Amino acid sequence: MTHPVLWRGKPFFYPIGNTSAVCVTQDLCPSEKADVLLLGCGDPRHILYTVYANSTSSQASRKLDFTCCDLETRNVILFTLLADEGAVQKVPQIWNIFFHFYLDKASHDLLISQCRKLVELSSDLDSWHSGPYGHFLRMCTRETLAELRRLWQLYVKTTTFSPSEAKAFKSAYAADVKASKAKSKFVLTASRAAGPLSMYALTMAETLGGITLAHSMVGDKFGVHYGTDPLSCFHLAEALAPAVGSARHPEQVTLKDIVNVCKTQFARWCTSVSKVLGSQGPSSPNLLTIRCFVGDALSLCQALGYYNTTRLTSTPFPVAPWKHAYIVFDPDAYGAGSTQSPAPTTFNIIDTSNLLDHVGMLNILTVTSPILQRTPSATLYTEGLYDGSPEDTFPQQLCGDIATIGLLLGLIPVSFVSQFTNRSIMHEIPMQIAKEYATQNHERLAWKLLGRVDKDVTDLDRPIDIAPEQLAGALFNVYLDMFYYQNLERSMTMMKRTSSSIIFSDIHYHRRSFAEILGVVEKRVVTASWAPTMSMLHDKISGDRTLEIGRNFYLDLCCQLHILGIFTADFLSLPKVQEVHRLSRSIVLHNWKTLPQTVCVVLIVPRDRLEPLLPALDQAGRVVLQCEVKGAATLQTFSCINTVFGTVKISGKGEGKTAAIEEDATGRYGTSPLVVWFWVPSAVLMNGSHHTVTLSVLSNPATCISLVRTRKLGPDLALFSADMGDEQFMHILRQRPDAAPESLEKNNMQIGSRLMKTSGACTFVTLDKECKKPLTFTTRVDIVEPEMKDYLASGASPTVNQVSMHSIAIVLGCHSLQLSFPLPVDAKNVKLRIARKSLYIEVILPLNLVLGGTDLMDIFPVIPQGSDLALWNMHRVNLDQCVPVSIANKEALSWIDLHIILMFSERERRIPRGLTTGSTLLDVKRKLQLIFRYASGIADGEPPLCYGLLEEHALLVIIYITDLRLDLGSHAMVADAWVMPSSASSKQAEAFRKVSRHVLSGSSMKQFRITVEERKAWMHLLVAATERCRTWEHKTNCEYRIQGAIPLTFEPDESPICSCGAGVGAEAFVNKYPTLHPLAPHVTRAAISPLFALSYMEKVGNLEDAAATKTPSTPVSAAAVRHVCATCGKEGSGSGSLLICSRCKVVRYCSKGCQGEDWKGHKQNCVSPSS
């Protein structure tokens, strides 16, 4: 298992997600088939909403294939009900089944009748797949169908209760409901679902209820988590925002109004699903396929990767923790040559819900990166509920620098590169203010594979190269951060800042986890670097003394590295093991003729020894289990263990001994012993001393307080110990329990994935001295073109131009070579090493990851993907499904200012207006802020007719806004706009002449002046904004395709966007602006959203400061501008590096020239502090 084994105390049932529904296909191309993997999906909200969002426009024919994984699932009932005839009329009863504590008779009868039908259809996989639902609702494994059938049988069983059984059941159920409600005074999570209007939903938090079904995978009792809220999965902003035609203030909205809107949304979504299912059948191609897997998310990902490598449906990965069955995929869907609905095993969308809170960020990245498809649009989504400030918590969760981890694993948060997101976090601000009851901050991130940003990149898996000593240093830093809790000094320091329960609640990694990370990194780096890297890393870890407890895990790590085929320490080499075996006096292995490098230890913990400890373990919080092998003077800990309740049957003796486990289905509530097994290096058992094996609890302050101080366990936290030679409780095997004879499993358990490295030119990465952050990229370019060779040999010097954030062009005479890099680079500071005789050029480029940096002109890339276009960092929206907002009542719009102020970090807000900021992104943000303030009427009353962007005196583009809408899935406002860039077209000029008196008269057009660099950024933004909401298809003669350029131009008097969408759907434009109807054929619809700052990178969201002003923030204080030149915006390099105005002692400059240039404007505000 990739994750440590946790004691299963009282498990919770999560029938509803704690965040609102999103359209998971929002980052795919419109024509792209969606292969979606939902991990930890819980409820069906994302599927329902995604089907609804894809039900119109060009995406209506998109094929949706969902693979759903969760330890709990009742979604099958919903989808089978929606597939039945008359489903739309039954939506009210379906709502009751999923969202009510208690059911009325009609809803209860519908549930029971459906469960009876499902039980009849689910006797085996063949029966299910040949039944009425099997063509679209597939089971990934036989175990999944068996678990679901068991659950359906429990529902049906309630109808056969005797009167006394029914009374006892209802009493216990009611008592559990009451106890669950008492655990949390307020459930605030649903306020997040209100997005930008969350401050109004927060006041209703204590009245929001909960949901359940009487049975779940946790047993026949009420197990719903006390923080569950039925409204969390819906979009509450639709109820709270002023609707078109209404002037109602959000404060006037009642809970009943909100519930009614939620019911309406649920009905819409269900109707869309029912319509799609009703249009397909067993003999027709499916537009919607849903595949179910009940089990562990990490195991499923590893099993899929294993299948991709071996093409074997039987895998060595357990279904879930505390389960003994292994994942065996249905051969009909996954087997070679499968014809019945062949299942995807790689995905262009992987959504992990908030699993990172439960299993760790690195574990998720490690198991998902190999099964993410290699396309520009392929996206991994993660969600986290961070304790404390996100900008501090995120690097801790990632166990390192974002760029470094990205280079090592090949995945990067899109917003980290772009430095903005279209997803708002405004819903977190009220939660922070109400921190007496809520301490978590929610962050959803989109990750993509490195090297997908540039249009000309065709080699999508080029290897990287890092000097072995630096790579070993970087990996060692990750190792230290993963196991920080084993550094006593660091743990004590952290405990002074926060509670120990928070610090030790995120123990997600053991040595197997680290070994699996190394397996992914090995596939990304140049092969020649790997062996010396691992040798150095091994030496660093074996010699480390900062992780005081970590030394006990050294053999555990070596064992896992060997099993995965990543590295074999010298003492584990086969010749060394055989030599030690020949000379040893091992008590337990003396009669083995040949000795493997690792052996499997099986420990049987009697139920009567464990039973008295169960209450203490249940109440101890997050309890991590491990095993220890103790000798006379040695202690080694093994954290990668497997646990299951059941009985063991032993066959054979000595090296021929095997074990079979029969799992107890009742688990901890049964009578069977606990069986634990794990791998150890055979050398551990060769020193001839007496050994004991102990099952224990990982020691940390939280467990010590709850288990040791209360005298439930001794200081060593041991649960049970057995002597190595006591075969009543202990066995040593050549293979794991239930493994086939001569199984090669250990060799086959290497991380399953396609081979990532290719033959393309690699990029050499240089890290800083601490091996924590990347500094430069280096690559070598061989000159092969004859004319370029002659040019270089003549002594001429090449020039280097920045083509995009990620690429440069080396120009030699009339020819150029374009080079792309994994992350943004700075061409201004390039260094070249030219070998004129050998005819190559070595290029050394520093990375450009500074927040607010320059040369960010292409921060909105649109990338060709097949015959379609992919958006790299702006998700697609269906504007017609976005809720329009009324601006009639200005008092109901105060939230808009607070919403758009979140575009700016505290750093950006400190930069005074009127300055040349040096940040293209900040300049664009400021124009967007003004556009949204004017369009909503909060800046100047009645909105203007349009908005013009001017460079000097040239008009770049005119923007008309017909509506302000809510992008509900992203909690953000979006402008439903129509754009008309300048063009040399005579028809457009004539059309504009006809309406110019309306557009140019008085205050009809609000004009904003932009710089040259800003103009380039707006050219990219216009292309992305029109592409992200298009309902039309690009034509065969599309200018993007013919000219091979996106945008088409950067010239101010030419249009950067293609003509394919001009005039499409312009009826809405004409309805809004009848006098402008001549322009209808020349305007293109665009979705323009705020560009929000990144809360995981810097401080964002000082709501009190934002509320104090209804005008753009322009603070002028020493703290505000101490690092920034007031003229050019250049940041100082350190204390005293900027000149300070001798009069006001506030404003600073990088040079006397900048000070003199700014004086004319500054002298009007320059006041001595004493005056």
C-alpha cells in the first residue's frame, strides 16, 4: 500500500461532497472524448452537472466515459432510477431518497422496489452486464458488484424487520442522528457553495440540515459525518444573486428559497442525464458510460498503471486497506481484445476530490501522473481543505518547492505558471472571519503535464537531466520533508506554533511512498544519471542524523527500493545474501537451502489480545500502525504493512511454507484474529540472535497522550509481540499469503506506467546550492542546416529572442531554431557557449518564475490539439447556462467590489496606481477591474455602452457587454461580452461608420490606455476569451489553421482572432443593443472573467481592507512601496537597495533618473511625516 495503515476506528459515511458541483470537462476541447477518472467521488454531483453542462451546443455529442472510485457508493441507485421510464416525473422522490433523513411512503417504496430489482440483476457480472443497465453502467471488478449487492440487500432487509427489530432500528438511528448533530454546533461548509455571495449564506449555516441512508459501507447504522450538509453540492449563488427582472437584496433570500433553487438544479441535472440515457441502448453507441469501482483510490491508480505495463487484468494491488482481495479487472472490459465497452486505462481528466487531505499530495501525484494522457488538455484536479494560510500550507503538503517537484514528477499547477486563476476563493473569506467555528480554507487546483504549453512541442515526454549530486540532494530534501515528524527538534518547533493534533494528523507517507516517488522520477531523468544519484541518495539517508527516529526505518526503505527495482543496497545483493546465509547461524532460516533477498513475515494477533484495546484505539484519533523486528541489540521498524481480520491456513514447512488467508467479512466486529504481513530483508534475520516481531502504534505526541498517559499501552506503544520462532503467531514465507508458487510478483510490482523517457533533446536543470529550487535550464543545439553552419563558422554571433514564456528562438542569419523548456525562461539574461568548430550552441537560461514579472505576454495560451484547440489555463464556459445578474439595485451589488478586489494580492495592491508597474499581468488585471466596476454600475451609475482599449491613439478593440453572469462552478463572475477588434476589413469599417455616432458620443465608450506589452497580452486574452465560450466549430479555412499562428497578429490595426465565430449567435447582441445591429456580423462572443491572485502563492483576501474602500486600492505607505520603484515598478534586491524620497520618507526609486521623472506627479502628494 502506498499509504500507511491507519487503525479503522469509527468510520464515517460521506454521502454528499463538501463542495459544489463542477463540470469536469471544462478544460477539454469541445470535440474531445472525455475519459474521466473520479477518485473519492462520493456522491454523483460532478457527473450530473457535467452531463447537464455538455447537453447543449457543440459539446452535446461528446462521449462521456466516467470511472468512479470510492469506498462508499450509492450512485448506482440514482443512475438506474434515471434510466427507467418516467424518471423525470420521479425526481421529487429521488430527491427525497438522497437528501432526507426520513422518507415518506412513496419515496421509500420507490427505493425498496429499485433495490429489489438491482438485487435480482446482480447475481454475477454476466447477469448484470446483460441486464437493462449493463450497457451504460459497468462494474470494473466482481468485488465491486458483490459489495453493491450486499448494500442493496441491507436496504431490502429493513422491510422484513419484526416490530421489535423495527423499533430498535429506528431508536438507534434517531440516537445516532442526534449525537451527530451535537458534534458540530454549526455546519458552515455549505456557505462555500454560494461562491461570491457566501457572506449571505453564512448567516443560514446553523439551520442547514444533513442527509443519510440508513445503511452504508460502514454498517447498518447512522454513520454520516457530522460536517455533512445537503446543500453543499449545489450552487447557492443562483438563489442569492439578484435575478434579472428583480431588485431583491440577497439578505431577503430565505432558506426555503435556497432549497427550492437546489431542487430546481437537481431536477435540471437529472433531466439531462435521463434524456441521454433514454437515447441510448444496448445496440447503440453510448454517449454516457459510468464504470464503478468500490475500493481504494491509490490502489486503483496503481492497478491501472500495472495493467498498462503488463496487460494483465489480475494485479498485485489490494482492493482497499484492511481488505485481502486483490484488484482483478473484468476481462470483458479490460482484457486484450475486449469488445464490450472497452474501458479506458489512461484518462484526460482525473478528479481527486479532497483526497489529498486523507492520503497526501505526493501520493496522489505519484499514482496519477503515469495514467494521465499525454495531451495539452489532459488535467488533474486536486482539492484541499487547508488548516492555516494556504501560502504556508501548500509547500508543506507538496514537501518541497513547487517548480522542483513539478520537474521531478512532470506535473505542475497551471495557475503557478500563469500566476492567476479564473476560480474565485471569495467564499473562503467569510469562513476565515468566522474562524471561531471554521479553520479550513478550500483550494481547488488544476495540474497539467509539463511541456504542453507551446504550440510547436511535439515530443511530450522529453527527459530532464540533473547532476547526480544535485538530484540526490533534491530527493533527500523531499525525504526529510515527507518524514518531518521524525525530526524531534522540527516537530517541537511546529508544536509551538500549532496543536500537535494538526501536525500529526497529516502523516501520509512511509518508506514505500518515497520509493514510489523515486520510481516516477527515474522515468523522467536521463538514465546515465540514475545509478550515481541513487548511490549518493542512499549514502545521505544512511548517514542522516536529523531524523532521529528515521534510522529505525533504514532497512524498510532498502527493502522497498529493492522490491520496486529502483535500487539494491550492497547488503541486499544476491551474492552478498547467499554468502551471509552460508556463514550465518540463523535460528529460523537455518534449514533453507536457498535464501531470497527479501522474505515475508506473517504475524497473527489473537482477538482476545486485541479486543480490550479497541475502545482506546478508537478514541485515539489518527493511529498509524507499524511493525518492529527486535534483536538483542537492534530495532528496525517496517511501516509498509498489510492488515486484515481473518484466519490463516499454513501449508508446507521451511522455505516451502505457504499461507492462505480467509478474510472475516465482519472485520473488527467479528471474532477472527488480526493478520499482519510485511516484507523484510532476509539479512535482518541472519545474525543468529533472538528476534521478536511487534505490532505497534507510531509514536507521536497525540498518541502518547491518548494511549500512554492513560495507561492503555506501554511506552513502546506495543499492541502485540511474538517470538520469531513461535509458529502459533509467526511465520516466515518466501512469498506473500495467497501468492502463486514461484510468483514473480515482487519484480512485477514496480510502478506501472508507460515508459516516459523518449529520445528527444533533454534539458539540463541546475538547482541552487541547497538543491531546493531550480535556477537555470541548459540545452545543447547541434547546427545541421548548411547555411546556419556557414553563418556560425564565419564568426557571426547568433541572437536570442523570447518567443513565448516557455520558448526562445536562436537566430542565425535568415534562419532560426526554436527551443522549448518545461517552465518559463528569461531570454534577456541568456548565456551562450558557441562551439564554432564542433558546430553546436549551448544555451543557458535562468527560469522566470518571479511573481509579477515582465515578458508575460502569452499568459493565455491556446494550443492546437489534433483538429481542435486546447485552452491551457482558462476553462471553458457555457455562457447560456451561466446565471445572469441584475444590476438594477445597486445596494444589492456590494459583493461585486469585494469579489473583483480578490484579483489582487496584497503585494499587487501595495503598488500605487498611475505607475508603470513592470507587470503585464497586473496592468491587464487593473483594466479588468475597471471594466467590471463600470459594467456593474458600481463605479459610475449607468454602465457605458462599450469599452475601448487604446494604444497611444489607435483603438485596439471595442468590448460590448450584454450581461454580467455567474460562472457557478468556479464561484466567479463572468462578462458575457462581444468583441470587435480593429480590422482592415472595409465591411467592418462601413458597419462601424453607421453606428459611430452612438458608440463615440458622450460617455458611451469608456476608454482605457494600454502599453505595447499589455496590447500583446490582450491579443492573447481575446483569442482565449472567444475560444472558451464558443458554440461553433472552426471552419476548414480557419485563419488559425491557414496562417499557423495563434493569435493571428500582434499589430494594433489587425484582428488577432479568427473569423469563424463572427456574428454567430449575435441575436442576443442585437436584442441588447438594437441600434448597433450593423455590427452584428463583425462581433464575436467572448467570456471575460476576473484573473484572481493565487492564495497558495502569496497573501490574498484582506476583506476588511477591501471593504473599507469602494474605489480601487491605492495605499501609499512605507510598507506599501518599500520594495518597489515608484516610477518603473522595479523591485529592490534587498534592504537599502532603493533610494527613498528625503521629504516624505515613503516613496522609493531605483535611480535618480526615475526619481526626477516622477517628481512632477509626486510633488503634489509629497508631505513630510512631521507636517
